[in-house]
Amino acid sequence: MTDYVAAYRDYLKNEKHASANTLSSYIRDITQFQTWLLEKGSMDLKKVKKESIAAYLQYMSQIGKSPATITRGTASIKSFYGFMLQSGYVRSNPAKTVTAVKVERKYPEILTSKEVELFLEQPKCVDEKGFRDHAMLELLYATGIRVSELIGLNTDDVNLTVGFIRCRSKDKERIIPLYQGAIKALQDYIRDIRPRIVASEAEEALFVNMNGERMSRQGFWKIIKYYQEKAEIEKDITPHTLRHSFAVHLLQNGADLRSIQEMLGHADISSTQIYTQVIKKQLKDVYHKAHPRA
């Protein structure tokens, strides 16, 4: 990395507190842009003009990059030159008026209430794995937390007497209540199952794999796919599907957007507003399927 990109990386990490994935994506996008500039005979990021950025975005389209990838690349370049201007490395931002490719909005996959019930019924509480998986899926739907937050939970993040969990993400903490079914599933797992499968008494992880160590993202992904197949649900279920379903079902049953935003841990209300659009789309689809003259 050049000094500018290295400085930008430090800025994202130390000042913006970007996640590891965001950091990796932005630096990769800028590095690819810099490689393209080098191939075109220019390697000085300070001297880039708006026309060069537009040409690069056009190049990305020509080689078959998806609109979403191009949009993210545009955002990365805009962010980078915003940093360059703020730091005094450039006098003007060449990316300021660059227009991102318009991407058709894709709405998240949502399970119906019946599909959620069917899915949550799949883990059978007859052995350690069944009890553990049942508790994990119940907790995921009860709280709408991200899979990284789920596997990052420790035993002291759970208060079943009061009925809530404490979730930490990006140095922020939020408290999320639990419904009775999730409390019961966690009680059974923590009291009877976890002590039998945990590898060490020093292990803090709430959910452990069958080797007794903290569950991994890949391990939980396999669990989700296994029970999707067992339930014979055709929709593509991911850990995020239960998060989206949690939000939409709360909204459908009268919860306000601000409360849902707080429970999901969204920094901006606009991220939560997508769920109102999902509901409107569902109503529109129902109308066109059911209205005799539609």
C-alpha cells in the first residue's frame, strides 16, 4: 500500500471504527483502482481527475462487474477522496460529483409466521445438539441479532431472571428482551446441556460446538442450511433471514420503527425503513394476486 492508502486504512480503523469487513472491502476497492491507474500510466492518487474515476467505473461495467459492486466501488472512492481532502492531501475532491450506478433495490427474503414456526420446530430436543440448536434458533428469532453477535455472546450476557440479553457490537451495547419460549430454550441449554459439552470451565462462550469451543460462523451457517432442508422450505434461509423476519413481524404487529432500530442496532433509521417497504411490497403482491380485476 502507498502512504496515502495506509493512512486511509488507519483512519477507517482508528477514527471511523470500521468493521473488519468494511475495512477490507474499502482498501481492496482503492487498491484495485490504484492498479488500474498504474496500468493506464498514472500512479499518483493525488492527481486523479473526475474523468479518470468515471472511466474506471465504466471499465468495471465493461468487464462485467455487477451494479452493486460498482456502487460499492464508487462509495469507496468517494470515501477515500473525502479523507484525502480532509487530511489536506488534495485541494479538491475529484469524486464529489461522480454519480453511482443505479442499482435495482432487492428486498430481503422474509419468512411467514408459519414458516418461522416450522423452521424453529426442526431441532428436536432429544440430545445435546438438538437442545443447543433449538436454543440458538429461538434466540436468533427472538432478538434479531446478527450471527456475529450471536456467536459472540458470553454466558454473562444472558439474564434469564429478568428476561433479556446484552449484545455488544462496535463498542456499543444494547439490551434486547426475550419472549418466554426463548427463555425456556436457553434455560434448558444453559442448565442441562452446556455443562456437558463445554471443553473447559474457563470457556466464556454461550454457544459452543460439539468440541466444546466457541461456535464459528461457518458452523452456524451449516446448522441453518441443515434445518432449512429438514423443514423443506424453498426460500433461501440465511442467518440474516431470521433477522429480517424478526423486524418485519414486529412492524406488522404494531412495533414502532425507532424501537426496532434500537433492537437491531442500526446506526441510522434509514436502514430500518427498508422493512416498511417490504410490507408495502407484500401488500401490493397480495393485491395483484387476489383482486379480480388486477
